[in-house]
Amino acid sequence: MKDALSPDNIILSLTLEFAIDAVTFCDRLSDMKKFVLANQLLRSATSVGACAREAQNAESKSDFIHKFKMAAKEAEESHYWLQICRLSPGYPDPTLLTEKLIRIIKILNKIIGTTKKLQNGN
């Protein structure tokens, strides 16, 4: 099995790095007693990479697409929680985390779109 931080699989590398950064950010939120948001963000942010990792052992192209769609949904949810942090007074600035997430979302959407085209024979 290849190391998730290997440049051979950029989405696994980026989602793992994002999850680690999100854990640190959520620790800051918890230190500020922002527990509800910290827990919500922690779950969705770490699920992005977990779903992408799970897709690596998909049983079919349809299953692969489904698992990456789940990763994209978790990424969108994470983006929502980060927007709340950005717009709420007294919360830490999530700009760097948001920028990383937007890159991940673009790659996830590209993977999904390309795989759909391959599946349909285009």
C-alpha cells in the first residue's frame, strides 16, 4: 500500500493534510469553548479523507464515484462550518483551511466527472 503522503495520490495527501490541520483548528475552537462547532467541523473535515481513502478499494466504478461523492458532500459540509467561523465574531480565522478545502473540492469534482466520463465510455 502506498503512503497517503506520497505524491502519487494527491487527493489522499491533500485530504490527510487538511484533516490534520482541521484537528488543530478544532482544538483551538474547543479551547475557546466553541464545542458544538468544533465537533461538527471535526467530524466532517476528517470524513473527507476517510471517504477518499475508502474509494481506493471500491468494488466498481459506480462504487468509486459514490464514495467520492460522499467525500465531496463532507467537504461541502466542512466548508459550511468554516464559513460560520469566518462570519462569527470571536472565532479564529479559517482562511488557510478554507483555501485548502476549496482546492480539495475542485479535485474531488474533477475525479468524479472524469470517472463518470470513463464509465459512460466517453
